Amino acid sequence: MQPLLNTKGDIQIDLNQVRIDILNGIRECNDRGLIQTAKWLAELNYALKDHKINQIEPPRPPEYDIIPEEREAYSLAKSFFDCQEYDRAAHFIENCTSPKCVFLHKYSQYMSSEKKKLDNATDTGMENMESTQVLLDLLSFFKANRNTLDGYLLYLEGVVLKKLDLRSQAVTVLQAAVAASPTLWAAWVELAGLANEYEALDSLQLPKHWMMYFFAAHAFVELKLSEQALEAYMVLATAGFEKSTYITAQMAIAHHDRRDVDSSLTLFRDLYQNDPYRLDNWDVFSHLLYLKDKRMELANLAQKAVSIDKYRVETCCVIGNYYSLRSEHQKAVLYFQRALSLDPQYLSAWILMGHEFIELQNSNAAIQCYRQAIDVNRNDYRAWNGLGQAYEILGLNGYCIYYYSRAAQLKPDDSRMLVSLGEAYEKMEKIPNALKCYYKAHSTGDIEGMALFKLAKLYEKSNMPNSAAAAYTAACQEPANAGSKELPAAQRYLAQYYLRFSLIDHAAHYAYKCLEHESTKEAGKNILKTISEKRLSASNSSQANFKPEDLPDAIKNVSTSISHETPKTPFPLPSPNVTPDNFSTPKFTRHNSKYKI
């Protein structure tokens, strides 16, 4: 797998073989009732419609590979399965031995138990205990027939193991499933959901098949490795899949995860124009419109979704986001609950409903939602971060530290969790840990522009003026902080700091900056008045008595002749890993933290 994940250039894929594999996969999945995988393959096949197939076998009837005596029973059971009469389907092929019949029988049993569990949970709020017994019976069958399982039955075994929370065994079985049936996309998706980190993904033993490229890109999206995901999908588009709506949607999601809202919206709008009835991923589309405050466009999207299918989970999420944008949080909760009644495993609805309960100041309900989201996908940093926020509202900072730490581990290039973690440490008076968090948040690329200011304030609070001045100076020089509400206080501190060491020109520079803000205008005037008095009272004798060694070591070499341009940082921003006031660390340079590839 290592060469795949390290791929930087183009890949060579035989599109003729791809189309043959896809058509065979569509037929095999349709015969077994795996309609979502058949749909995914059909969309991919449509994207390649301009690539003509050189050779292909004539279509085979669904009863192919089924012994003649069982064909009628299979045809009847399949029709019942398509009508969601799962118990009835399982009954009529209970004694069949053909591979397709065996899979359809076991899959019908599984789907029946899942449907009953969902119905009972909706009615009574309790899971049907019988469903667990069905899973155990299926597991016993798989173990008893280990040597006769094909790729499809291995996939079903992997799903059962995952349901029973036997994750390591599920990974092993699903690897065998994709090796036996490489076009079974559902097995790849389940496998990606079990890879909780890059190293785990990199250690999988997978077949050398073109589907592996789609799996790697999908897994990057699942792990929120947005840069790698975009690169992988660009490679696939270059290889001939540029017309795939699936790839366009996945790239839009990757842009969303890296907070590039405009690029993501552009892709979703293009997708909407090309396939206006495709509801898949409209929950993400609506969230982007929510972030950009596009109320009318979000309202139109909600109306369109209702006209297509008002009982789809994506439709409920779109409407929920619309009501959230209107600050009607109770109505938003209602629609997220409707989405979950349709699919209790729908991750976005759990997280979004948790956010709504935070807005309603119902922290306990929010905590329950986020915990349910973690049960669905423990690798989603949003749920862990939401738990941290909920416990922060409750004032339980010890819990905050744990949950923010988990979120930061899952999303190490996102400074927001690091800043929140630093705040929690600061509240618990764990100053060294807080300093490290703020410093790392700035190092990884401060999204909200708060890390340096918080670092400087904490240095100031800890009576480390030189370190505070270094952090404030770096914050003032950051172009992105030009409109920050924290900027005036930083400039006032620097003006007072330089005035203390009689660095008049530096102090005057920041004092004039203070005049630009209403909150610091008076302080700026007072500092300029003091500067003027110092200049008037300065004499040769007083200058002679001043010794450069009276200054701190960090600013001895600072030139007192300063232009009216922004002054350079007089000393490097100190790392919290060393004694803050010795300034022996190398000059800070920003870098982007990302996973290895």
C-alpha cells in the first residue's frame, strides 16, 4: 500500500478494464440487493460513457450461477427483498445452496434485524435485543463456513463484526473481502471507517486494483486529511474520471474540511447545475451556505430538497440548517431528530443537533448528542470538540482538557482546538501547558488569529514582560490581525514597554498607533505626552549616565533610530519549552503541520 499513498504524479489506469469491472460489479451487486454500491458504480460508469469498451461479455441473466432448481426461489426472494419484505425473502431461500442465494438469505436476515431495531427504537426509544442475537447467529454461520465464503459474504461478516464492536477482526475480514471482490465499494467504505489514523491506513494489506485509489482518497476524507484527499482526487480526475459527480462532491467536502468555503461552494454549485436532483452531500452544501449566511439560497435549497424527497436524511439536515440560520433552534432540533429517526447512524445530524442544544444552553442534551456521534464515528474531531465545549460551559475544565486533547490529536493542523485546550489549562492554572498550546496553535497556522494574543496575555499575567513584548510584537506584525479587537491593547502594552526602557522612537511608534483606536486613544496621548517631556528634559549629563547594559539582554542590540514603518521584532518569539526570558531560541518561522505521506 505504501507506493499508493506516496503517489505524487499521474497514475496509469486501463479505462477499458475499469468499465468491464464496473459493469460486472453492477450486475453482481444488483443480483445481491447491494443497491447503494450498484448506484455508486453506475455513477462512475456514466462518467466514463465517452470511453468506448473494446470487448465485453454479453449480459448474463440474474439467475446465472444459480442451479436450475433454485432459480425460481431466488427470483421470488429477490422480488420480496426489493420490496423490503426481508423475512419473507429469507424464508423462501432458506434451504438454497447457490452462492447468490446464500448471500441473499443472510443479508435478508441482517436487514430484517436492522429494520426491526430501527422501528423499535423509534417507537419506544429502546433497541431490540433480538437484533444482537441475529448478529451472533450470523457470526456463528460465518465461522462454521469459513472456507466457503466469497467476497460478498466476507463483507457481510465484516459488517456484523463491526456492529458487535469487534473492530480488529472486522478489519481482517474486510481486507479479505476487498481482495476477493475488488469492485464491492461498500466493503472499502466500511474498511475506511475502521482506519482511525494514517498509520493504521498505511498498514492495511490491500489488492493492487484500481479501486484502491478511490479507497485511499475516500479514507483521506474520512480522516480529515484534506490536502492529501484533494491531491488524490486530482490524480484520479487526470486519469480519466474528471466527469465523475462523486469525485466533484468529495473534493468539495475536502475543501470544506480545510475551511476553504468559497472553493467548496463553487464545486457544490457546479454539481447542483449538472445533477440538480442529487441529494447526496446536500447536508454539507447547506452547512456551507449557513457559514456564508446565504439565507435565500439556503431556503431555495431546502424547498428543492423537499420537492425531491422530504423523507431523506439530507433533506431534514438542509431544513435544520435553514432554521438554525434563522435562530429558530427548537425547529432545527426537530428536523435533526427526524433525520435520526430515519437513520440513527447519520453522523452529521448528531453533531448538528448537539450544536443546536449548545445554542439552547442545554449542555446535558448536547453531551448526549456528541457521545452518540462518537459511537457512530470515533474519528470525527467535531464530536470530541463539541464535548469539550459542552463541559467548558459546565465549568468542568478537567473534562475539557481530555476532550480537546482528543480533538487536537484527530485534527493536529487546526489551531482552534489547541487554543481551547490552552484556555482550559489556563483556567486550571497549568501555565506551562497553556503556553505550549498557544505556541503550537500559532506554529500550525492560527485560524482565528487569537493564539499570539493569548500567549502574550499569559506571559504578561505570569510577569514575563520580555516574552509578552515578543509575542505582542509578532501579533502586531501579522497582516491577518490588522482588524483584530485585541490589537489596540497590544499596541498600548508595547508603547508602555518601550517607554520603560527609554526607547523613545519605538514607544512613539506604538503610541501613535494607539491614537487610531477609541479604546486606547487617551492612553496613547498620555504616552506621547510623557515622551515629549522626556525629550525636553533630556540633557547631555543624563545621557552620559545612561548605560546600555541597564537594558535587558533581549533588546540591547535594538537600534534606537526607528522609521515610521512597522518595526521589526526586536527579539524572537520564545518557545514555552525553554525559560521564557532568556531568549536563546532561534527566530520563529511559521510552518504548516501535516501528516506524513
